[in-house]
Amino acid sequence: MRDGRHRWRVGPGIAALAAALLLTAASLSAHHGWGGYDVSEADLTGVVEASVSTAGPHATMKVRVKDQVWDVVLAPPARTIAAGLKEGVIPVGADVTVHGHKHRDRRKLEIKTERVTWNGRLFNVYPDRQ
């Protein structure tokens, strides 16, 4: 006779599927699409605080503009590297201009960047967005 209690067993296949779904959701939330950014384009000129990093779904860097440090979101690493913008190319303390789209939430100092100019060199990480 049953007492109304059931025991649930999670097999290894179900556990693996659940883990894969959680990892996919985490990577999607970290992905930077264009929807959260202004349609209008903007330029920011400042000093590199943290040089290019190609870790993560998008390459990044930090640029100080006056008294604010902006998060600069570049293309995915392979695309950024193909544009010639590799880790260590632009040193900390260098003057740069980034061209792209500021985040719609003005509390976020973030710009999704199409092009970076440094020392007379243009790194066009999104050449299809001209």
C-alpha cells in the first residue's frame, strides 16, 4: 500500500541537461547584443585604464573620460583580434577614441564600440556597421 509519498530520482541524463540549460542561460545573459544601446552613434576620447581583454563573450577595455571610467564593449574576441586589436597592443595610459553606441541606461557607463582609434591606427572591430 502507498502512503502518498513519492521519491524522485534524477538520472545522470536529466542532471546533465539541467546543467547545460543553466550554463546556456548564464552565457546568454552575459552576451551584449545591440538592443540595450542607443541608435545614435557617439565618440568618447579618454585614457586607457584597463587594456583590451579577450576573455569572455566580448572583448573589453576600460577608458577614463574626465572623472568617469567607461566600460568599452568590443566585438567577440576572434573578431576583435582579426581587426588587429589584441591584448597588449594599446598600453594603459594611452589616449584613445572609441566610436559606438552608449548604453540606454545612463547610469551604466558602457559603450558598445564599433571602432577604436589609437596612435593614428584604426581598429574596426565591426566593419559591417559602417
